[in-house]
Amino acid sequence: MKVSEAKEKVCPFMSDDTLRNCICEPCMFWVNTVKGKKEVSRKKIPYDIYPMEEGRLRSSLEKDGYIAVKLDGEFRDTYIKYEESHEGYCARI
């Protein structure tokens, strides 16, 4: 579950009579599965494309938020789109 979703849930292990929401990050039972950037989408520039089309495709991908990454052993860049993500779960529940 995402941290934003967990903060809306009531933690059954807090020692207070009033209902408290989950505190996630400082909690000793919260386990992070993804913290930081998470890959959402990946696109590759095809080899059978004209240079002018390639330039247009590169600029449109960069406008959409993709980042050019040179992977090992590849001639052309791979464009990867990331999103900021904080996900995990409660180890006690």
C-alpha cells in the first residue's frame, strides 16, 4: 500500500484511547518496499527510423517526462519514465 493510503488507516497498536492514524515512516513495523523513484514506463527508439523522425520522437518523449538512459550493449537510448513513490506494508497486521 502507498504511504498516503496507510496514513488514512487507524493503527491498532498505538497506545492512546483516541483513534490515531498510521505514522508509517518512523514506525518500527513499517517495511518499505519502494522508496524513491519507481519505473512506470519504458520506450525504445526503433532502429528503422529516419533521423528527422528520431529527433521528433526524442523531443516528444522528453516533453512527456521520459529520461534517456544508455543501457549496456545497446546502440540507441532507452527512454524511461519514473514517478516518485513510497510504498510498503505493516509487518504487524
